[in-house]
Amino acid sequence: MQEKGESINILGIETSCDETAAAVVADGRIVKSSVIASQTKLHAKYGGVVPEIASRAHIEKIYPVIAEAIEQADVTKEDIDAIAVANQPGLTIALIVGVTAAKTLAFVWEKPLIAINHLHAHLQSAVVTDEDLQLPAVALIVSGGHTCLYDYRSALEPKLLGSTIDDAAGEAFDKVAAILRLSYPGGPSIEEAAKKGNPDAIKFPRSMLGKDSLDFSFSGVKTAVLYYCRGQDMKGENKVDSMSGQEIADIAASFQAAVIDVLVKKTQRAVERIGAKTVLLGGGVAANNELRSRLQQMCEASVPVKKLFVAPKQYCTDNAVMVASLAYYKFKAGLFADMTLEPKATG
Ligand code: KG4
Ligand code: ZN
């Protein structure tokens, strides 16, 4: 255990989806190492994450990734104060690899074990490097599996305000990219294609789910893109193959604008509802420059919001820095897990 005045080093482990990641973070803020083995290439030909393949790749990479994180951080096991792992939500056969590795290390090295909610960790990624956080905040987490709005008053207890009732925002980007035959993962390729497109070319639906709702629905806009390309009855020819680059770019830009309009509008609603002084943005889709700048504009125009905290790009998609960073606050609060810890699909 650490001496008085010494920093607290936490080893974080992340295997909830298709990234095997480990990191060492001191005092929740100082990133000593961050190692990520991405499986994107393994899943690309299937157009989405295949759980069985993800799990096997985690098993192959988990040990070298952890070893490299410790080496890069230039620490020994004696310097590590706790082992933290994302145990929910995610693919259980992927999560179990990280959970088993963390439990094993905690047991053998006699260190405390800390269980981390992957979504709360995404939220933490927006504040890892910033100190001047005014509360209350609204946090928007947009990833491949989730779209959530939180009332954030403390790192340990974010309160869920709303979430998606069907597709997640990132999932919609991935599916629309597949319809447009753009490369996987879809988010970055839609963003790239959209740069040359006109966001007003096609008026795709913005599903608001009632004037007070803070939930999201993105399956309608995805289906609208599908019908646009294949005809209302899906019996027409697939027009994508004969479309010009400009037409594809216009669809990508119009789709992206529809999704971002909804995300920004709902975040603004949440801000007004709780009187937020700050907005936090995290998750894979937070890497999208258009979303970042539209939320920035919304924050500048809203009272009483003062500031937007966006996760640095390297911490938007899955990583273990966010896990180790959040674990510091659980460590300080004495919130430890034990050897009965299990992975959970939901959370
Ligand atoms: O957070 P993340 O790494 O994994 C989950 O926890 O789900 O997010 C991955 C998602 C994918 O759907 C990917 O297409 C999307 O984030 N994404 C983006 C961008 N970069 C990644 N979506 C829109 N624009 C981007 N630039
Ligand atoms: Zn994630």
C-alpha cells in the first residue's frame, strides 16, 4: 500500500468489446502508459464485432498488453496500488477475459480489485486531463453500443437521464456506412465522406420522441437511408453502386447532420432541465469533429453552460486510461470488489 504523500498508481484493464487495453494512471490524472491492441482488422470483413472472434483475440493479447503497459509506465508490481477492470456493460465473453486477468493479478499480487462501469469510464475520459470542472454537468456518451445522457454531480454516481431505445449512435454510423459501402468502422468513413457533401441535400428524419424526452432513437434515420438507396419496398435496385461520389457524400453528410441535430438538441434539453454549468462528451462517436463543434456552439449559446469538456481523441474510443482514472475515485472511497466479480452484459 502507498506511503503517505506518494501517488496512487492504478493498473486499468479494458476488454468490453474489440479493444484489448491496459494503462497505468497515477492519482486519476497522470497517464503513465496506455496500450491498446485494436481488433478492427479482424472484424472488418464481417462489418461488425463478432463476439467469439473478439474473445479469442482478447485471450491472445491480454498478457502482452498488460506487460507492455507496466513496462512503458516504468513501474514494478510493487508500485501498483490496485487493479481496476471494466466488468460491465459489454460482450460478456469479451469482458470475462479482462475480469479474469484482473482477478488473477489482484489475487497473486495481493492488490485490491476495483470494478468499473465501462460507460461511466467513457464519461471520465472527458475529465481525465481537466481540473476546473463546474457542477452540475450533463454528460453525453455516444459509442458503438450506447447513447446515454447523464446528470453528473460526482464521478462515482452519474444519474442516467435518457438512453437509446433502439440503435446506438455509433451503431447507426456503422450500419449506414455498410449501406453506402464505406469502410468499417463506419463513423470515421462517414465523417470523411461527409466533408465533401451537402448536409441539407436530403432531409432525413430527426426522431425527438416527444417534446420532453431525453431518450434517443436512431433506427428510423438508418432505415430512411436504406429506403433512399433501395426504394421504399426494398425491391428496387440498389442505387448505391451507380451513385457518384458526390451523391454518396451528400447522403453521408445529410445522415450525419440528422444524427448530430438530435444529439445536440437532446443535450440542450438536459442542460436546461438540470441547470448544467458544464457539458461532458465522450465515447467513440465523440471523435467526430462536426459533433464536437456543434456541441461547442450549443454550449457557447446556452445559459448557464460555461464549458464543454470533450474527451481527447485518443480517449474517445475504448481505452484503459479511462478505467484506471475512474478507479482512483473508487479507491479513495474504499469501493473495492472481491473475487466473486463477474462480467455483466448490461449496466
Ligand atoms: O466507444 P467505442 O470505441 O466502442 C464502444 O464502446 O461501443 O465506439 C466505437 C464507435 C463505432 O460505432 C464507430 O463507428 C464510432 O464509435 N466512431 C465514430 C467516429 N469514430 C468512431 N463515429 C462518428 N464519427 C467518428 N469520427
Ligand atoms: Zn466503449
